[in-house]
Amino acid sequence: MAELISIIVTTYNREDALDAVLRSLARQSDPAFEIIVADDGSGPATAKLVDSWKPKIGHRLEHVWHPDRGFRAAESRNRAVLAAQGAYCVFLDGDCIVRPNFVASHRRLAEAGWFVTGNRVLLSREFTTKVLRENLAPETWTVARWFAERWHNRINRLSGVLYLPLGPLRRIRQNMWQGARSCNLAIWRSDLDRVDGFDADYSGWGKEDSDIILRLLHAGARRKDGLFATGVIHLWHAEADRSWLAENERKLAEVAAGDRIRAKRGLSSLQGTDAGAIVVS
């Protein structure tokens, strides 16, 4: 039996995008996975949407929620990790549609001692509106269709939807933290426990994903590229509030200059006394 993979999907009050993401996950060729929706304080409509998918998704689907107290993506991901049952966690943003071989590709690239960083293709604002309004399914499109959309400038690049067997080239950036994003990132649960997960010490948007990559590298894990294998289709969204970015960059610089492995406020901070704040539907 294939080892269970946990797909952890972050979301916040964007039911139309989340609906498209869950639809794409229902199309996966690899059946050995579960879905944990990491909800950063959405309203009741998100819970209703998740509940509507439970009888038709074909996999364990759980909704992990905490109250809306500003941007707390790191903490919401950690809550989802604690609810997950898989030995391998793939983090995915709730506006990133995946193609039918997404889980299979991540399973193929999974290797002890390594984490996998994926890439993405960005849809324009107008094209995103069209995809969601008309209920299009870009996860099923052919390469020819993607070339046409690129020709019309509806997407920013093709690398996120093409396949190439890169082999040993996937290890070239094994010690590099720059450019890795948590919208498409796979980490062994044992490595997450070792670094104590994401660090909720970061306030607001920005750099909590770079932080965990640095700490994984400090812990001895290495980076493998999912480029041309695990790309996702990223729907457009407005830019997040970046008022905390300078402070987060300062914190990140401290981590980069040192050798700290564990998060200041990670998984362990949620176990026990704070666990009651988790709502799993």
C-alpha cells in the first residue's frame, strides 16, 4: 500500500478559488492522499463549501480553523499538520489549482532527507475571473492550449505546466533557500517535527516560508526542485498587506546568519493548552 500523503491547503475567505482547487484534487491519479484545509479565520461559507465536498472528494477531507486575528498563515498550517495523518506533507495555497498527476509527481520526487519546492504559472486578473466565472477546468488543458494562453498573455510563463525529466539537475540548488514558496512545498512530517513546523513568530504577510526553508537546511535537509514536474496553476489575487514585511525580513536575516533549527512559536506551542482552539469539521 502506498504511503499516505497529506495535502495541506491554506485558505481565507475565497470560496470560489478553493472550490476549484478541491475539484482539481478530486481528479488525482494517485489515490493515497488526504486533504486538510488550513483555514486562517474564514467565515461560515468556507466551512459550508468544505462540507459540500466531503461526500464527493473520495478522500479524507478535514477543515481546521482558527479565529480571524490577522494574517496567521504559519499558525494555520501548523494546526493542519497536527491534524494530518500522512508521513509526507504537501503545502498548497487555496488559489493554486493542480493537475491530475500532482500527487503522483510529488510522490515520485519524495526522498528521505530532502524537501521539494514546486513552481507555478500565474493567471492574469481577467483570465482568473473568466476561469472562475465560467467554471473552467485548466487542470485538464493540453500543452497546446497552454501555449495559446501564453501567446495571448493570459499567463506569465509555461514552465509551470510543462514536463521535463531533469534527473540530477533537481539537486543543483540543494543548499539554496531563495525562491522557494509555501504555495507548493513538500516536507516529510519527521522533518517538520524536527524544526517544529512553521514559525508563527512572523506577523503578517511575508517570509515565514523562507524561514522554514532556512531552518530545514540548518537541520541537514536538502532542497530538490519540482520544476517541470509539480507546477501549479495560480489564480490571481490582490497583493497582501505588506506592512510587516520589513520586520519579517529582519527576523529572516537573523535566521540566515545563524544556525537555529527550531521555530520560536511552532508546532509544540499548539500542543496541549492551545489545542482547544482548533476546530475540525
